[in-house]
Amino acid sequence: METTEPFVGFRRHLRAEVVPDEATYLLSGRGVTALFGRPAEVVAPLLDGTRTLSALLTEAARELPAVQAGAVVAELATAGLIGYRPAPGAPSDGAAAAFWDLAEVSGLRSAPARLRPTVEILTVGRGAADGLRTACADSGLTVAVPGPGGGPSAGAADLSLVLCDDYLAPDLAALDSWHRAQGRPWLPVRPGGAEPWAGPVFRPHEGACWHCLADRLRGHRRAELAVQRALGADRPVAAPEASLAAGRAMGLQLAVLMAATWLGGVRRESHDAVCALDTLTLHTRHHTVHRRPQCPGCGDPGLVARTVCRPVVPLPRPKAAHGGGNHRALPPEQMLARHGHLVGPVTGVVSEIRRADNAPAALHCYTSGHNVALGGGLGWLRGGLRSLSGGKGVTAVEAQVSALCEAVERYSGTRQGDEPVIRDSLRALGGDALHPNRCQLWAARQFRDRESWNAAASPLQRVAAPFDATAPAEWTPVWSLTHGRQRLLPTSLLYFGPGPDGAPPAVPADSNGRAAGSSLEDAIVQGFLELVERDAVAQWWYNRTRHTAVDLDAFDEPWIAGLRTAYERDLHREVWALDLTSDFGIPVVAAVSRRRDKAAQDITFGFGAHFDPRLALRRALTEMNQLLPPVLGAREDGTGYLTRDRDLLAWWTGATVAGQPYLLPDAGQSARAPGSYGYRPRGDLREDIEAAKRLVAARGLELLVLDQTRPDVGIPVVAVLVPGLRHFWARFAPGRLFDVPVAEGRLSRPTRYADLNPVPLFV
């Protein structure tokens, strides 16, 4: 009589071997488990899947009391080492059955074929589905008949496998929408190329969608997209196929394995990731796709606009005990642990953080990908001092966090289409709107001569066209911390990149006053300090005023001694620092270095500002480190520089301290020490913001803040603006550049326009 009682046995990925009077060993591909005692030795051979539980207990009773045998079975069941089996003799793929037992799910083979999960194979691009269809069948997946013309069918498929040759193929957007409407998961696969991709499993109304992934992919493929725009193409330009048949087959099998495990009930973080197989190194990496809360496909597309439009209200924020090169709410180690997931070449905001090429280890120079503040075209590929985002610090962790924050700052400050915009003219908007030249500070003569100037100038120094106050433009609100109200500035001045029409911005943005931090408060403080720093640097550089030395010995910090030793002994360079503090009274320092073993002095510098003079010096010296690598390989014959920028090369090969004496300390003044600044520490970052507000208001200026934090990133980012403070690029409108050096007694009269430094600052 056929029994209806299920059969029981060890999980099929386990092999039981009894060593009498020692132990019973369960062997699998994952290791060995030992079971001790006489009861296990008796019961284990009976758990071969050919007995029902009652038959097993009856047979074991010949050597053991039924209570002991039952207890062994119960313990093995609780430990997940045994389970029910199909009847002996039933058709079964033993290896597949063992795989599903190892995965601790019922899997696909235990169900009749008519009840197994069904996949539908769709193709986008030039891929052929035959190999994928065969791979699915071999792993127990039933393949549905495609819809008309090979498109998706509205049938009852459990999952779609979408075969494509590029994850940014525009047709995938429509497929993503269709699957969300149908409630069907789908899994993209790109089997070609030297690195086949599979995954993630996109699940409607749960987790990330294709748009979330596409947004990150576009960020890593700016150069390709620039070529695509230049060619007027409607889709990515296909590179030549570079793969072997074995690699393509592995890509297909990888996708089928991901699909089969998902449909079989396995749930792992890997199903939420792009699995990339490097067929050259045979390394596999998983790149998790995170849901973007502001995603237009699966999130709230109005989230960023609401964030920007709300008042900026600094909160009490105690300073971390060890904030690195700045006063922060979190120490750098905690920042890296919390936000390190943002680094990755596929789904990260930052492609990588790596030590800068040829930089001495002691200088801790790190880079973090393309600097989007330089624009989204192809010009950045030609290189320059700021072509990569970078980080600085006294330790490796400080520099890595600095590099991460700078890249996030650029990413968050790039226009993504969800920023709030008002379209109208400056004249029509009235007093809430500010003329952009109050921030840019171009001189009338610069506008007049812009065509001849721009023909010879580097992209950083090009003069924008005069702003038309009567023409409609896009405006975005910023918050006035000074007056507690909204102001309006041109959107293109606040965000990097082109507008919706793709045209270059008429009022281009720059990175001055942009900052990322561990809190909104420390980002605001850092952005403000950068404005003060660059305003002071501009006064020094263009007026070529002489300044007091900063006494490096008086600061008496071991890391400074180590830095000077590395420069002087290993790099044959001299190092000194200047005090550039302006009327704000906030310490501003310029660190300067030159080669002393060849005719070309390769003069480099870095700048820093902070309420704490020690941190101002620290930031200046570490920024000099950050900008040093392009000159480290320079040779006597003028070769070896890591740039083709003609302005940089002209400076490094031609500038000397004899020809530029303002680079040297004023020998007639006593060097400044830490006690020269009257610094009084404050324990809370909001107190620093209040101090900044007072300093700005006392000079008749206004402190503006734009919250650029992106919900999918989580690192607070701001743009801080004080109309009237000067960038250190060549901006020559009347104002502080001419007035403050006279008021501070450095000059007896304002410098004439024609006598300003003819070398635009190129940092």
C-alpha cells in the first residue's frame, strides 16, 4: 500500500559518515559537522531519504529506545540538518536538489513542471535570446512565449530577463515603467564586453528602480555622454565588442543563476546589486543599487524642491573632539564608516578614492574622480590642476574623507532637473532677486573686452556675457541667514551643468563657498570660511601686497616638521607660509613652496582659513600637498609635468620668487605665531555661524545659504554666498579688492586696473 507520509533524510548537500565510537561526520562543500554519541551513530545511517519518520523510528528502536531516537531526529531538525524528501525513485536532479537544500529553500525542482516559476526573455539592442533560453531551461526555469513583436506579454510570467547591450539603453525606461505597471519583477543582463553584468532584480514598489541605477551610471560616464551629445545621438555610442564566447556564456549563466535563486526563494543582498564579472581578472564584484528617495520613477520627485525652499535653520551642534582639518560634528573615521558605501565605480556617487599618482606617502594626497565643477564637456579630459576632485589631510583617513566630501559636494551641486525654478526676468522679480554680478563681480572693462580675453583665457577665467535684466531666466531661492527671508539667484549660478535645453549656462556656477560636512552646520561654517579665504587671497594676489610670515616653528606640531622634512629632503623644495588675514580677522594662510635644485622653481601653493589659526595653517599646508603631484615629476628640460594646461606650465616653468616678490614674506614685519591671533575656541558649530553672521552684517553684507543636500546621498551639502566677497579668479569689479588693502594700511591708494597682477590665479 502506497504511503502518504513524507520521507525524511539529511539535507541532500550533506553526506553522513560514521566512525564507530568516535563521531558521525556530516560532510558538505561548506565544511564538516560532527555529531557525537551512540544515538547519532544509530540514527544517521537511517536518514538516507528512503524511510518515513515512523519507519525510521521503528527501525532505530532495535538498538535505541524510541525516546532517544526521536530526540536525535528532533535536534537534527531544529539544527536544519534534515528535511522531507520526495518518494524514492521519483525523477530528481540530485545536484540541483542538493543546491536548494544548501540554500535552505524548496527551490524549483520540487514542484511539477506546470507549477515551476516562469520567466519571459526580452531583448533590447542586438542581443540574441537563444543562449539565454537554453540556460534557463537547463536550470529548471520555464520560459514563456514572448508577446507580439518580441515585446513583453501581459501573461503570468513571474520574472522578466531583459537582455541588453547597455544598461543606459533608452528603451529600458519604457520597460521599467511597463513592469511597474504590471507588478512584475525584472532582471537586466549585459552578457557582452570584458565585464558582463547581471542584476539587480528590480521589484515594483519595493527597493530601487532602473531610474535609480541609471542616474548613478550617467554620473560615471560623463565623457561618453559628452561624446553622445556632440554626435547628436539618441543613445550611448557603442564601443567595439571585446569578449570571448566563454565570457559571454558566463554572463548569461550568471543572470540565470540570479533569476533561479530569486524565484526559488533565496533572498540575498546580491539580488539588489549589479553583479559584475571581470573576465580578465576573473574577479566578481557586487554593486548595490540603492533607492533614491527623490527618484522620478519610484520616489518623490518634489523632495529636493521642498528641501531647497524651506528656511535654513542651524541647530545646536557640538564639535567633535577630533574633527581633523576642520571643526566637524563627526570625526573623520566615523564619516568614512557611515558614508563609505557612496564610493564605487558602478553605483557609487564617487567612482573611487585613491592615492594620487606619484605623491609621497607622507603627504596623504587622494583623488576622487572627475571634478564636475569644471563642466560636463570634453575639455576636462585634457587635464588641469583641478580636473580631479581631491582631498587633503594630515592623516590618510582625513584625506580620504576630504576627497569623498569634495566629490559629493560637486555631485550634489550639479543640476539634476528636480531643483525649484522660477522663470522670469530680474526686473519683474523685484527686490527679492539679486543681480548675479553682485556675486560674480566682473568689471565693466572685462565685459567690454571679453571676446579678446576669452580667446586667450583658460575656461576657469572666461568672462560671462553681461546679464540681461529684462530677459526671462531661471531663478532658484536661497535663504538669507542675515535677514531670515528668501532671496533669488539665477539657477545656473547655483548649480553646475547645463539647464533643461542642454545649452551652456549664461551665468556659470563655480565652486566658491560650496561645502559638504558631517552636519548642515559644519558645512555652512566651512563654506563661509572658503569665501573669506578666497576674498583675502584675491586681495593679496591681484594687488601683489607684501605680507607677514607665519612662523612654522612656533606652531610646534610634529606633522609640520615631518612635512617640511619630506619637502626639503625628498623633494628638494623650500616651504614657507604667509599670513593673509583680512579685515574679517579670521586667520587666512597661504602656504608656498618652490624647487631649489633647478632653474624652473615649480612654485606651488595652498590656502586655508579658519577661526583657529592652527587649522588655517593646517588647511593651507595640506591643500598645497593636494595640488603638488602634477609637478613632482618635472625635469630640468621642462618635461614631466602631469598637465597640458598652458597657464600652469607657463607659471611653473617661468615664475620665480625674484620676479614675484609678493610670494615671499615681508622681512620688515615679525612673523606671526599661534598667539598672535587672539583666538578663543567655541564649543558649538552654531556659535560659529552666529559669529559669521555678525562679521558679515558689520560689513554691510548678507549671508546666503542654499541647501543642496541630496536625499539619496545623505551628506549635508550647502552653497554659501556673500555678495561682495570676491573669488580669487580674475574678477575686477569695484569693491573690496581695491578698498580693503587701503583700509588695512597695506596700500596708500587703490591699485589701478592696469596695474593688477596680469597672472590670473589658476587654482
